Amino acid sequence: MSMQTGVVTSPKQLRSYAPETDVSVASPAPRVETAPSRPVAAQRNLRTEPGPVRFIIITLAVAFLSVFVVLPLVVVFASAFSKGVGAYLAALAEPEALSAIRLTLLVAAISVTLNLVFGVIAAWAISKFDFAGKTLLVTLIDLPFSVSPVISGLVFVLLFGAQGYFGPWLQSHNVQILFAVPGIALATVFVTFPFVARALIPLMQEQGTQEEEAAISLGASGLQTFFRVTLPNIKWGLLYGVLLCNARAMGEFGAVSVVSGHIRGETNTMPLLVEILYNEYQFVSSFAIASLLAMLALITLVVKTILERRLDEGEAVDGD
Amino acid sequence: MSTAVARRSTLPGFGLTMGLTLTWLSVIILLPLAGLFLKTFELSLDQFWGVITSRRTLSALKVSFGLSFAAACVNLVMGTIIVWALVRYRFPGRRLFDAIVDIPFALPTAVAGVALTQLFAQKGWLGAPLAELGIKVAFTPIGIFVAMIFIGIPFVVRTVQPVLIDLDPEIEEAAASLGATRWHTVFRVILPSLIPALLTGFALAFARAIGEYGSVIFIAGNLPNVSEIAPLLIVIRLSEFRYADATAIAVVMLVASFLIIFLINRLQHWAQARSPVH
């Protein structure tokens, strides 16, 4: 399949842009005829501030980010290793820690898979067809982003709790949803619901339907078209959505905390175990688990940056 | 977006994918949220009002909304300064600090919570020097404020950044060549054109802070009527099996965040109307 996408006007992506302070090279500043007394240097730097102002702004920005963002991250690792590497590794080898890691991986695998499938299906319906109420549908998909994590857990307690709508029925049929893996997975699916769809919809809208239409008119089936034409086009975007979805699924605290029941060694995910150990003053153990989650966040950020660059390049190739 | 969507698409699968989307959306998102609203109808209006206006609920709502607003204000100012430094200046580590902005998004909230608490606790790296100045951060409302600032900073930066990057350089060059001072150009020309993005970032940070739980509860102290946030009160009511009470508080918060989404949507329309280029 080697069809051209045609002209795709893509919005400029953040990272591909190299900002400049000195614009004199790129676009010569217009001559200032009316103010001949203006010094030459000022003309050249029409788009920047005086040196001291620049210095203050950069210092403020760097200081603020260092205190509020970098320091907390450093504290995590410093506290985790405060009693040495041995204590750190021992904390991670605790059965409770291992069971939390296992549960977190399981829940993430379930919710990422479900949201991956849903995200692709929803993005196909939304981006490849025109229909009334599309904006509303996208807003509804985005809804979990604006619901407090605690409320995201609460809704499932109201459905499946002992006093909930389906509680009595579930009890009489001996089905355990709350305070067990299904409840934790459901709450996690809820909070991570929009990630994949959100990453795909703008990308697929931009790519249009021409390639797929060509494939169909050449006799390909719907599924063939999707796997041979659409999927290769959206693979980086898909990965991007999955990456963010996974990070949130593994790190989710509020929603999971409400539905988990905190049964030791059974329904505690990693973030919940961080809380329990911290409240028991087992700081090294708590921060050891926290350090794993912090590393997950850092790796996610690095891969995200790489993927964003890929997505930019993809667009640059399309645009030419 | 000239090639967006065909008017009459010949592609297959619309019925199937649309049906699956609506079904899955209903089961996972809409039904549970509807259940929440349904639950509040078990309370009479008087009871609902009683829960909402009880001293403890009102204090919790006041703490959550008030501190979120204050934190969003700090984010607005500091976010603007950070965006300006990242977009307009070159300095060592600029790319690194650009990436660092996303950490509050990526770091699990519980991790942020214990880290901030450790940092600002009486013997912490920042808590100790602050204690000598007589400022107590951890386990006070100031702690909640600090956590909310942490969680909100990326919203302002990431909303304003693309707009500032795309800003037409000719406008400010024109302003300057017409004799405007740099100060004038920045405050009368550049910042006004950033207003929709700034307000959107502010609203997003505000909404996030209202609902925030994990990064706040460790550092908050959680003293009823003083440093207890609304999401925590929901959790407490749930653990007491006072479901209706928990639900009433949740509904108030949910309605507030829906209003904020609506506002953000309006802002986005306004921003689009103002810049016909995009």
C-alpha cells in the first residue's frame, strides 16, 4: 500500500520547535525610522527583555521547578536508600511488596488491554465517520479526567457494595467484585478510560479516510484495511496512548483505595502499600515501593518524549 | 483540517464500532455516574441540604475549593513565568526543565504525597529551615496548598506553551517599531493574546486540585474543620457506611467540576474565535 496521504496540515508540535531569543537572523527587524535615537542593540532584540529581567525570570522558573518538582523526586530515592542498598532490596523482597507488585501488574494489564481495544474502536467510529453529537461523545469519553479519583471509586461502591444496587444479588450468587481484583480493575478502567482514545482521535482525524477508502475499493476487507493500512499509520500514537494509560493504571491511588478494602497481601496495589507502610512509619519500605513507581514515571516520561519526536517526524514526512 | 472526514464515508464498521463504543461507554462510565445521582434521590431535599450545610461538610468544601483556587492562582503566575523562560530564552538545562514540568502528571499521587510530606515535615529538608522561621507546612492547610501547587503546575505550562510558541512575531515587532516599550508590548500585546490559554490552564489546575486526593492527604493533617479536604470526607463517610452522605458531597463536587468543564469548553471556543488562523 503506497498511497499518498495528500496535504495534511498539521498543527505545529511542541517539541519540534526551537525557540530563539535573537530574531535578527530569522527575520530582520523593521527599520525604526521614527526613533533614530534608539540604540542599535535594542533594535536587534525587539523580541526579548533586558538581561537582568531575563536572568530573574529564568532563575524564578528554575528555582520553582527545582523546589516543587525535582526535590520531591530526589527525596523519594534518598529516603528509599537511607538505610543502604541492603535494606532497600530487603524491603522490595518482602512478600507483601511482591504481592503488591504482582497485583499492580495484573490490574494494569487488564485495564490497558480493555482500554486499548475500546480506544481503537471508539477512535475508528469517531474519526472516520461524520455523525451528529460527535462533540458530545468525545466530551463523555473525556469525563473520567474531570471526576475526582475518590468519586471514581465511590460509584462502584454504590453499584456493587453491600448496600449497593447490585450488592444483594452479587452476595446471593457469591460473586465478589468489591474488595477484590474485579473491583480494583473496574475502578482503574474507569480512571484510565480516555487515554488511548484521546491519543488516537486527533491523529486519525488528521489522516483522513482516503487511504482506507482506496484499500476498500481495491477489495480489502474492513479488518484487512484496519490492520494493513490504519494500524501502521497510528502505531506511534497508539503506543503513546498505551504508555500514558499504563502509567496511570499502575499509579492510581484514590479510586483504587476506595474499592480495595486494603486486605494485606491480597488487595493492596503498590500505591496503596506505599500509604500503609508510610502510616506505619516503615519509611524505607514505603519509599522503596515508591521509588519503583517513581522510576516508572521517569521511564514513562523519557519514552513519551521519544514518541512525541516520532509523531512529529511522521507529521513532517506527511507534510512534505 | 481540509481532509478531515468524508461526508458519506464508504468505510465499513460504523454501526459495529459505534454500537460497541456506546455500550462500553454506558457500562463503564455513564451507568456508574448515573447511579451516583440516583443515590442522592434517596435523600429528601432537606436531608441533602442538611448534609451539605453541616459544619464539617462546609469546612471541607471550603478547604478544597478555597485552597484549590489559591493554588491555581500561584500556578497561573508561576506557570506564565516558567512558560516564558522555556519558550523565549535559552539557558543550560532548558530541555531538561521542559521535561521536568510533566513530572507531576506522571508521578503517582501517593508517591508525590509521601515525598512532599517527607520534604516539608518538621525534620525534612525544607521543613526544618522553615520551622526555624516559625512556618509549619506539613499537617496544616499550608501543606494542602503546597501539594495542590505541585499537582497543578503542568496544566498552565502545557496549555499556554503551544500558544506562546505559535504567537506571530510580527505583532510584537510592529508594536516595538511603533515605539512601544518592551514592558508595554508584553503587557498590552502579548499577554492579552494569551488570556484564553491562561484561563484554560487556570481552570484545569483548579479542577484537578479540587478532586485531588493522593498527593494531599499525607501532608494535610486531616483535622476535621481545619485541614480536611472534601474527597477525604467522602472516604470517611464511606468507611462509616454513611453512603448517602458520601454521595451528597460527591454530587456537589461533580456538579462543580462539570461546570468547570463547560467553562473550559466556552473558553476554547472563544480562543478559536479570536485566532482565525487555526
